[in-house]
Amino acid sequence: QKEVEQNSGPLSVPEGAIASLNCTYSDRGSQSFFWYRQYSGKSPELIMSIYSNGDKEDGRFTAQLNKASQYVSLLIRDSQPSDSATYLCAVNTGNQFYFGTGTSLTVIP
Amino acid sequence: SAVISQKPSRDICQRGTSLTIQCQVDSQVTMMFWYRQQPGQSLTLIATANQGSEATYESGFVIDKFPISRPNLTFSTLTVSNMSPEDSSIYLCSVVWQGETQYFGPGTRLLVL
């Protein structure tokens, strides 16, 4: 079983819709959770971090964490074509960082 | 957050040669990593660069092929030795900031002919 799993997609949503990206992790001891955005040919860029159960909002982005279900999600409201990228979920478990394989998102104008 | 730079940003190299990639951080950091990302693939951790000691390599990566230096807490180099076309990839350094969050450098795009 992989440490972090994501649906590879591709996920397509129309402009203005909500994009929902999901991630599960295997280690219940994991404490820190991150979402990175990676545009084609660029390096990953941190967009959200979350440490506690519940929701964390930052602009159009909301990260949701459910430790009991070992589940992290990222919601992007009012999706824009500029949100088209690959989104990587990452988990910090005792100073070991594990990355998912990424979900490719396309926002259709 | 930490500001990370990498040199070179891209290079085209001949088979059998070596390339050294530099990673510079604007603040002292304890943990630095080197990753490879092949086209269309996710990140693969090559090694943890340890200050003052030998790097810790992941399975499938060896020091003879990917020697790493970490002379201080703000700088590291990764050398890709005896290159083949299979080494064509993006090489990324990353740092852990304040013990929690990992930030990536801009990457080095390597093409081996």
C-alpha cells in the first residue's frame, strides 16, 4: 500500500465550478498535510497546509482534513483556467515526507 | 518561507559526461533533499543531503552515480555522473522550513543526448 494515494485524473471542470481533489494516507501517526500545485515544466508550489481536523480556508482554496478516515481534500471554488495544473498531496510523518502521484486538473473556459 | 535557487536552470549534455547542480538557500535549514521528476511522472526522492556527513540515498540511487555534497546549512550540490539519456529529467532540491513545511527550488531541466 502506498503511503499517499491520489486519483491521477485527469479531472475536468468548467470555469466557475468547484474542483474537488482527494487524497488518502496510510500512516495514522501523520501530523502535517500539504497541497502543492505544479504547472507543467515548473516546480511544485505550496498552496495549503493543514494540521488539525476540519476545514482551513485561504481565498478560493479550502483544505479539509479527517484524521479518523485518513483523508485530506482540496476544494477550489470558482475554478479558473489558471488553476489548470497537477495537484500533489503530501504528508509529513515523523520528518518523512511522502508525496502522492498527483491529480491533473483542467479547467475548461 | 525559504528562498531557494538552483543552477543551472537547464542544460543539454552529452552521454557519458557529468553535470553538477547547485542549490542555494537564503536561510540556514536542517533538512535538504534532492528529487528527480521524469516527464509526466511524480516526484522521486533521490537522497537526503546531510550537513557534514554522507548523504542518505533512497533505494535505487547510489553515491557513485549521484554524489551529493552539503558543506553547510545553506548550500548543496548534486552531481549526475556518466549520464545517459535515461537521466533526462527535472532535478529539484527542496528544504524543510521550520521543521514542518517543504519548499522546492525552481528545478534544473536536464536533457542528455
